[in-house]
Amino acid sequence: MPPRKTSSKKPSNAPAQPRLVGGDDDVTEPRVLRPCVVLSPASQPLDESLHAALQAAGLTPRVEHDPRMAMAEACLLRREARQRRGAGADSTEPSPLVLISSDHREVASMLESMQQHVPDIPILRFDGANLVSLHASTPEPAPPVVVSPSGSPELTDEELSTLLSTDATQSPQRRTPK
């Protein structure tokens, strides 16, 4: 028995075109959120007011529960930002570290290390309603200027011929005095 036809229309080979509902006036650009590292105790879930404060600041959280891991993640985000900045794609400052509670001894040690080694990472604290700056980002110094070497050779022709001579390439034990 031949298969039954389910429709009488032939499928169109033209690609489907997206259509806007409501007209062109309703088009808004999507807001891209930058990542941030949130250091939070594992026993304390993130509440909605933190999410609202992060959303208002244009940040999306990457949650860590250990201070060492939070610092490592913040440094990785810093490196990614520097690579994007080097490629000319992004000029924003490094992603911040957001602290929920900073009363732990390891957190204080982490903060000291970060201010010494990566002072360009901003550190924020969530006070229950707002993000408060603990340490503002200090800009990195400008990279050193690379100067092209001069056009003159470092070796003279005489030095080069001495180095390439057969006497110079022999081992010290086989050299014969002249």
C-alpha cells in the first residue's frame, strides 16, 4: 500500500525569516552581564536581594565557598579580561570579587594577598541590600615600551669569522697551538 500524503503543499526551499512581534520599535539590545566571583559560606544560600544587586550592577555570579578558590577564579577572570583588552575587544576593568561575609581568618589573608598581588581587582561586600566597595580597582601601570634593536650587527665580521673557523669549532682538547 502506498504511503498517504499528509499535505498537499510542497515545502518551500527558501530559508525562514525571523519576524518581530510588535514591530521594529520594540527591539532592545540584550544586556550582557559581566562575571563576578561571589565568596559565600556553603551553609548560606544566596538570597534574592543579592541577585537583584548583582543584576543592577550588571554582574552575574560565579559562586565559590573557599577563599583560595575565589581568589583563583578572580585571577582567571582578570586574565581573560586582559586577553580581551589585548585583542582590542574589551576595555572594562577586571571582574570584581563580592564578599558575603568577611569575618573568617582566611578571608582576611586572601584580601591582603589580593591587594598586594592583584590590586586591579575590585573587591565589593554585600551588606544585605547593596554592594559596597571595600577596595577600588587601581589601574595597572602601562606596559613597558619595546624598543627595536639597532640595525647594526652585534658581531663584527672578524669576530664572526673567528667563531666559524675550524679551530674554534674543535673541542679544547684537540686544539693545536699555532
